[in-house]
Amino acid sequence: MIPFIDLKAQQKLIRNNIDKRIKKVLDHGQYILGPEIKELENNLKSFAGCKYVLCCSSGTDALLLSLLGLKIKPGEGVIVPAFTFASSAEVMPLLGAVPIFIDVKLDTFNLDPTKLNDAFETAEDMGIKVRGIMPVGLFGQPAEMDLINDFAKKNDLWVLDDAAQSFGGKHRDKTVGNLSEATATSFFPAKPLGCYGDGGAVFTNDKEIYEIAKSTHTHGMGKNKYEYSRIGMNARMSTIQAAILLEKLAIFPAELNKRQIVADNYNKNLSISNLNIKLPLVNKGFRSSWAQYTIILPESVDRDKLQKYLKSKNIPTAVYYPIPLNKHKPYNIYPVSKSGLEVTNFLSKHVLSLPMHPYLKEDEVKYITGHLSDFINKQ
Ligand SMILES: Cc1ncc(COP(=O)(O)O)c(C=O)c1O
């Protein structure tokens, strides 16, 4: 089977360095908040070009810590796409806040800025005070943050970028991590920059957001260890994960280039054959970290049958996401923007993600796209 994501190929390249890094942690024994955490935070700051980075226990906790840093209050609303992973929306109700679901764009899969006003008005009409917007850099490309930030500024809102999938991406001259008041990313193993367990980070240029998030991630700690200034949690990253990430971050820029080459190969192979497949669009001046390579199938194609056929050829595929978030039971009580979720509903039925990782070879891409084309041509 062609791996959907090949973590072994990457590990082979850096295994010696990772072993050395882990040995160092075992030798110094500072498993919690060891020196590798600061070192990683400093390297992530340089990479993203922002003032503050806080490493933490997961991407979900990074979102939660960011929301707390942004001082969200119970009953307040946050506009979030319905076409995303559960974490983007689950953090709001966990804090008593309200997700307001908005549609995405067909070509980029990201929050549609032209629909922001409708989502905003929907919430305000229901008496919900909107405090912020959470765009998601789905599949690797950041959302159109310039337009989103403009709308936010005009309406006195903050923007929290869910960059769990888009870390490593770019928005014109700016790097993800530096596009809004706060950014949260995930280092889940399958992410473009992943560790060997759970991990995440908060990025911000705002000292107060950073300090609240930092205190909260260690039980609400104040100036001293057993002095508490707020209700907190235990959301620290373990030192061993930071040690692993330091080695992975060192090869991350090269891997991003490799992912782009794989995406280019897919685009080339899938656009020449007259297949009627919609390819993922990367906006001019943007860079995707290609967390996923996701296509939109022609409506005539039976997606389940195609997945079974490809599996029989040892080609794994995935559907992100088969059910819009607002249709799941825990979420169906929350408001949907009055302009509806037409694109979200369409995408959930017709998207398909193909194997994607930096070490996917040109002939493997040819093999995958060849079988995909064969199936569609036989329809
Ligand atoms: C869009 C999005 N947001 C948030 C998360 C949460 O990250 P984690 O699994 O590290 O908690 C994920 C992870 O899959 C994600 O895809």
C-alpha cells in the first residue's frame, strides 16, 4: 500500500539526530519545561516572524489557550467555518461561547469573506455579541486574512487563525503565525510539522495574550509556582516532543518545497486528462503547506466506489470532511449564517484527499492519478 502519509521515510533521514536529542533529554531529566521547550519556542518565533510563541499539549489546547488569552466570555460568539475538523468549533462551547457557522469558498475550501457580514448579522439578530472570527487554513493554505482582518477591524473583532493544517503556509509577504491577533497550530504526527505524540503552539505579537495563555497552561500560575492568578489547566508540551520537533523543524523548509513539487505533479497529471476534476486553488501570492492534496470529484462519480477501487490498487484515500460540523448532534444547536452553507454541503459530498507527503515519488503520483483517471473515464 502506498502510505497516505509516510512518516517512516522522514524518520530514516533524521533518526540519528532524533536519537541524540532524546538521549540528551534522558540525560538531563527535565521532562517538563526542559531547555528544549525554550529552544523550540525561539526557533518557531524566528520561523514565523512573531514576538511570542507558547508550546503546548495539542492544537486543540492551543485554540483553547488562545481564546482564553483573547478573553472570550460565556455567551459571546465566534464565527467559524462549518467545513473543518471538530476542534475548530468545540473549543467555543467548552468555554461557554457560541460558534456561528459560516460557509467556505469552493476553490480554496476556506472561509468566504464575502459572507462574513451575513454571519455577523445572524448572530447579532439572535442577541449574540460576536467577539471574533476563527478562519481555518484548511488543507494547508491560509484563509484570505487581509479581507478577514479588514472586516474584523471595522466591527471591532479579533481574529484567531486555526493554523493546525496551514503552519508553514504564507499569505503574501507574511508567514502563518503572524497573520492575526493569535494563531494556533497542531503538531499532531500527521500534520506538516508533526511530533511523535500530541503537541501544539500559540503564536502572537500581543504580550497579554501570551501571558494569559502561558499562565493558563500551567494551572493559572502567577509569579511563583504555588501562587495562582487564574483558573488554569495542564497544557504543557513534553520536553521529549520539543526535542523531536527541533530536528523536524530543521528540515521543514526543505519538506515544504518537496510538498509543493508533489502538488505540482498532481496538478500536472490531473489537469491534462479531461477528467472534470476540480483541483485545489492556491491564491496568487499565497503558499500552502499542503497538509492535504484534496480534489473535488465530478458529481457523477460515486465516491465510495472510487475509494474502494483505489484501495484495491493499494492507494489509500480519505474524506475530509464527510459531514459538515453543524450537522453533528452536539453542534446542531448553534447558529448557521443566514446565507447558508451551500458550498460546505456540496464539498462534504464530493471532496477526496489523495496521499500527500514530502517523499511521495513522481512515479507514485503517476500511478495514483493513472488509476483515478481510469476509474473516472469508465464512468
Ligand atoms: C483544522 C484543525 N484544527 C484543530 C486541530 C486540532 O489539533 P490537535 O489534534 O493537535 O488537537 C486539528 C487537528 O486535526 C485540525 O485539523
